[in-house]
Amino acid sequence: MPIQHPFRNLSMSIDSAILAQLRRILGRENLFESMEKRIVYSTDASKAAAVLPDLIARPTSTEQIAGILKLANSAGIPVYPRGAGSGLTGGAVPVRGGIVLDFEIMNKVLGIDRENMTALVQPGVITQNLQKHVEKLGLFYPPDPASSDFCTIGGNVAENSGGLRGTKYGSTREYVMALDVVLASGEIIRIGTGAPKSVTGYDLVRLFVGSEGTLGVFTEILLRLIPLPEHVETVLAHFPQVECAAASVCMMFSRGITPRAAELMDELAVECVRQYKDSDVLPREGVFCLFEVDGPRFAAMDESERVVRICEENGATNVARATSEAEREHFWSLRRAISPALYNLGRIKLNEDICVPRSRLAEMLARINEIGERYSLRIVNFGHIGDGSIHTNVMLEHDDEALRKKGEQAVGEIFAAAVSMGGTLSAEHGIGLTKAQYLGKEVGEKEFSVMVRLKKALDPNGILNPGKFIDVFPHSQ
């Protein structure tokens, strides 16, 4: 959805006494109140809304964050933790003003334990920077959201981010071992352990991962690393239709192959990319897929040959293995070009991230096409078909209220279809602001009431990221 203008919350509502206390905690150099700064932090990559925060705070330590939250909690001031603002559901939008916590300064890798294969990091560490750092040591941090060159580990943990390698390696949750968390009261807790296994009490780490900044603020994160795979093989395949691609993926798993990546671009996505960045490896008709396998060199090469045969067995019209790193990079550059290329179809993009069981993938894509035809909307699909994740993009030619309403109705039907097939509203992006109205399609009243009780127990005054999917408290500002 487009940014709503004019900005809301133009005047600052935090009084001078609170402001003075915040300056004592942070120092003047790390507290910002200028209109320019407030505008910068008023929205995120979703462009779902633009609401001015009262202040932007850049803490440098856990203790400073504890002081800020203790003060905000006593005064009823909303607090919005923020990574890089790269989220696509409005999770970082300060919809009720208050304080944005910006972790730009808390961006250190505090330690790498090569023997136990762990990394201790602050929340502001850029994901790709960590990956490059540990790969030099022969280690591997697999989660790789599309924004990994600028998104942060803290934001990844808050959203339980996935990525292209999720088919084999899973999402962020699988790699978070322990967290230092500041609760709304200012209390500091450490949850989880550095031990490889633990069944001591409730698994609080899994509760906080993916909580979208609504339960606590992460200040240190202990991550599990794994050995860096020796070799990667990349296979490009063209299929006449989605059903053939989906059948190939299912056959790979049934024959003991777990690809580290399995990506699909539907016909409309291919058309967009061709207009944006033409290449002779794009099909002139049909769909485009990329598959990757990794492991010991000869094992990966053998698996890639088996992937080629499976694709051919399922009707692929063209299959090619990357023969050099440059060719591999070219293949992936086409996949990365999708998001900017989509704007050839319209100014407005309603970008969703549903997920269904792999066996229902072709059926789900057919349903999306039917919905698009019925609403006379162009809907572009691409995604991680190895784990059933589809990025479905409803494209609107212009910013028109009636057209946007039609697009949102189509999105609602897509969500309902995904859930009816045993799927979910969100595989990677979270619920945030933009999906909150659809949450009831997947989460029942009793289940939601459990979430509400957890929120009340940990944040009784409702100061942490209010106005989002778990908005259960009236605000005081």
C-alpha cells in the first residue's frame, strides 16, 4: 500500500522532563528529534504508512536500552525497535509516535567460537557482513533473506527471516541459540544456552524469535554456525508449465535430494525480467527455475547430474549447469532482478509471502491465476518452491482507491486459499501492520487469546511495538 500523506503525529508529545532523562541515559549525540530524522524513521520498506516518531534513540548498550524501556514503561510511551527498516509488512512503522530504537551503533560481532561453531553478535550487525566474516573461517551462517546486504540480524530474529537457502537449511529460528532480552519493564533476561541441546523449562528462545518486537528487545544474540559447504552446483531449467516444475521438486525430495535452493519464476515474472534485463538464458515461454545443491565436491556434482535428469524426466525444455562462477552469478542476477522489474507492470505492488505444502504448490498457483483473472489484475509469482513459499505480487497500475480495494480483496482470497490448502499467510515477512486484518483467516479466537495473554504477561502496558498484529491495549498518546 502507498504511503499515507500528510504525515501523522506532526507535533512531539514527549514532555521536557522525560526528554531530559533520556538525554542523561543516551547523551545528546544519540538522541534525535529533528523533523528530518523523524521523517526518515516514519516508515519502512513496506510503504504501508508514514507516522512520525517523537524521538529516535541510538543506544550503545544493553543497560541504556533497559533505562529507556523502564522510563518509557512508567510514562506509557510507545517504543519501536528497528533494524534496517527493510521489513515488508510495516513492522517498524511507529504508528503511535513515541520512541524508535535504532540499533545502528550496536553492530559488533562480539565473538566467534570456531571450536563450538557459534557467533555472538549485537542486533545491528548486517547479515551479509556476518556471513562473509564467518566464511573466511570456514564456517557458514545459512539464512539469507533477499535484503541480506543491508538487513540486520536483530531484524531477522524479530521476523524469523528465511531466504533462498531455506529449502535445505531452514529459517533464522534454527540458528538462534540464546538471547539477551530487555523486557518492557527494563528487566534484563538471558534465555537459551550455548549448549548443543537443552530441554530445561519452556523454550523461551522460540517464543521470542519471530515476535516482531512486541515482547522484548534483543541486545545480544548467540547464533549457531555450521561448516561451510565445500562445493556448490547450480542448475537452470525451463519448464513449459508450473506443474512440471513442482513435480520435479517433489521428485527430488522423494529420491533423497534436498536442494539448498529451488527457485521459480512464473511466466509473468520472466516477462518482467526480460524487459528489465534480457538474457538468452531466459525462456521465451514457460517458467524459469534455479536449483542448487551443495556438499563435498563429487557428491554435489553427482547430485546436480541427478537434478538435471529429474528435470528432463518431468518435461523440462532446457536444462543447463553453471560451468563457472561468472555463469552462476549471471543465473542468480536474473532471479534478483525480479523485484525492481515488477514495476514495469504497475506503480503499486501488494507483495505477499504465502506458503503451502509442496504437493499443493501447482494447485495454489492455479488458484492465484484464477483470482487474478476474475479481478482483472496482473499477479506475478516467484519464490522458494523447495519449501512451498510463494511471493505473490498483485500489481496495480496506479494509486487509485477503488483499484487498491480490489487488490486487497484479491489478496484476502489468496490468503484464504493458502490456509485452506494447509498453508500460511506468511512464510517470511511476518504479520506486522499490513497483514493484521487477515490474521483471523489462520489463527482462531482461542489461539489468539493465548497470544494476548502472553503479551499482557510480558508487556502489561502495551508499549512494545503497539498498533501491530497483537494490538490489545489502548494507547495513551
